[in-house]
Amino acid sequence: MAEIESRTHWLLWPVMALWRFVTWILQLTGRLVAVILGIALMIAGVVVSLTVIGAVIGIPLAVFGFLLIVRGVF
């Protein structure tokens, strides 16, 4: 995503720096949560698909967990 460079008044620079730091922290934790949730869904999908009847739900659940991990990493 391309950022649009805007000019900030020098009095507001500390506020902008703090805002960018907070958004960076939130983006980092969001990715971490996505990866952890993806791992949990993959494990649950594998466990559920150990039965033949549960494979209908387990395989898509594991695939969704894998795609969530890929989205969190990249």
C-alpha cells in the first residue's frame, strides 16, 4: 500500500510520530494473532479429520488455517 506523503506542521510532529508507532504495533500484533489463529485452526482441522465423517469439516478448516498463516506472514 503506497503512502501519500503529506506535510505536517512542526508542532504536530510528536503526535504524528506517536500515531505511526501505535499503528505499527497494531499491525504487528494483528499479523501475530493471524498466524497463531491459523495454527490453531490447522491443528483443529487435522484432529477433526481423523474421523471419516469429520473430514468434511476438518479439511476445509485446515485449509483455511493454512491460508490464514500465509496471509499473516506475507
